[in-house]
Amino acid sequence: MTKPILECNGIAAGYVKGLNILQGVDLVVNEGEIVSIIGPNGAGKSTLLKAIMGLIKVSAGRFFINGIEKTNLSTHKIVMEGIGYVPQVANVFPSLTIEENLEIGSWSVKEIKKKQYKNL
């Protein structure tokens, strides 16, 4: 049985205090899974990702990374957990390829440390 690497339980979040765009969102992403969040414009896809990334506050519910609660953790600490966010634009850095833009979005301090240890 695979274990969840990301688990959201009853997430509520929005951009204005008291006005939640997300209400009661549950999501489980297991190790090795590829998950796609789809829906029409304004459905809350980006809002969910921003809440997980700490870019907006979660007003209700909790989320876990590898079984440890990370609700409302600061964005830089979420990145250190290996979670990245690439905004929905053609290219964040127009001179780079799509792959290079995604690599930058997934870059974390952990990767730097891994490379440093390999060079010792």
C-alpha cells in the first residue's frame, strides 16, 4: 500500500477574510501518483495550490506532507519540503524552455544540499 505524500482535509481558503473560495476540499496524492486538478475558470484550482504553498491562508481544514501537518506554514518552508508552484503564464522566464521553467519551479534548498554533499 502506498502512503500519501500530500493530504488535504476539509480545506477552506480565499483571498478575502470571511469569503472562502474553497470550502471543504479533500485531496490525497499517494507516492508515485500523478494527479491533475481540472475544472473551469474560477473553480478554485489555483486557489488550492496557493493555499498549499502558503501564498494564501487556510481558514479551515488541514493539510499534511508525508504525514506531518504543514497547514499555514510559510511559503519558503513549504518549498524546503519539496513542493513547488509555477504560476499559470506562458513562461515565467520567456528566454527559458517550458522544461527549464518547471525545473526552476521545483528547485529547493534540499536539492542544493544534496549537490553539496555529493561534492564532498
